[in-house]
Amino acid sequence: MQTPEIEILEARLLAQRAVLARLIALLPEGDRRGLTDWLVQATMAPDGQEDPGAVPVAGVPGSMARAAELDEILALVKGLERRD
């Protein structure tokens, strides 16, 4: 069970993620495509690693969390594109 503080932070993150995805989805197609291409590149494993995190390296957990968050935003944008 999570603490109320963590639940509040998660709810805020989800709200911000939804707003950001909607803003990206509303961009003109060329701008949106450029930003979604950047999101795809930003979620790729550094140095072409097939299993990032398999070997402990300083800074990897933070970069993996960043990539996971960007991937969540990208998935929301793609879902909004399909609906529109």
C-alpha cells in the first residue's frame, strides 16, 4: 500500500502527462511528428544496449525511468492520434 503522499504525486504526474500528451497531439502534423520522433529516440537504450540495466552502471536507473516516462507520454499521444 502506498502512502497518501505517493498517491498524490502519482495522480499529479498522470494529470501532467495527460495534458502534455494532449498538447503534443494538437500540434500541426509536422511539428507533432518531429516531437514524437524525438520521443522515440529519447526512449531508446543508450549505446544500443539490448538489455539496459543488466550490468549495473551509474546513472542507468534514472535514465531508464526518464525513458519509461517519455514512452508513457508517447503512448498517450499515439492513442490520441488514433481517436482524432
